[in-house]
Amino acid sequence: VRGMLALNRKDFNQAIGDFRAVVADKPTQIKVYSALANAHLANGEGELAINVLQEGVKANPTIAALHMDLANLLKRNNDQKGATSHLEEAVKLEGRNAKALDSLVNMYLEQKKGAAIRVFSEPLHEDKELGRLARFYTALSYSAEDKPQQALELFDALLKEKADFIEVVSARAKTMVQMGQNA
């Protein structure tokens, strides 16, 4: 608590000291790793923030949230390979984590890896909660692979289910432009 108070008043050295003491004493306190990394970032110490989260992942390898935090920092630091690796691990640990899936899909889209998107999204197509999102990701993967007709079919099916799925409307329009159907 003292570390959080110090962080709020921008006393980064105090916050870092307090968080480091907790991590040293209780390495399973997952939220403290993120707080310590944030304190280092606020203090202009990006590399130390990455090191803290790497230590956190090493001490708690089955915690998807730590993998995601580390992936976000690695991406900010232009380490796409490292970020992708940790996002993949987060999704493997928590396959129903929509935030992890979304981050991973966006990384794959940036890297033009449509087939990789389907590896993670297709098993979730029939899932009650994530099915629609998984089918959207699959459609995006086809669009990324220059298979616009397959993408449009999936986008249209999704819009029949939920006409106000704005992300689908936008992606459908982009796919149509990709096909030369600007009008």
C-alpha cells in the first residue's frame, strides 16, 4: 500500500523500493510485479521494467496476466518476436481470455500470419461466449491472406447474427476495397 501511495505522489524511488521488498519476500504476489514495472516506466527505466516482468514470468510461469504485461512492454520496445511468444503463451494458459486473444490476433495481423490466427480462433467457433469473436478473427485471417471472398462470407454470416457488430462492418468494407469494390 505504501508503494502505491508513493507511486501516486510520483515518488518513484520510494515506490520501487517498497515493491522490490514485497517481490523479494513474496515472489507470488503477481500484481506487485506490474506495479513495480509501472514505477520503473514512470521513472524512465524501460529496460528495468522489462526485467521485472521477466522475473515475474520466471517466478510465476502459469500466470497469463504477467505474460500479457510483458508482451505489451516488449511490443512497445519493438521486440515483436518476444511479444508474440508471450501472447501465445498467455492464450495457451487462458484460451478463453478475450483480451489475450485480441492482442495475439492483432500481432498476427501486423505480421500477415493469417493461418496462425486460425490455429487459435477456430477451436473457439462453437464457444457460447467467444464464438462470434473467434469467427471474426477467422474472417480477418482470410482477409490478411488475400482470400477476400472467404472473408466476406464469414463477415456476412456474422452480420446476420448481429447486425450492429461495427468491427465486422468496418472489416467488411476494408475487404471490399481490397477486392476493388470501392463503390
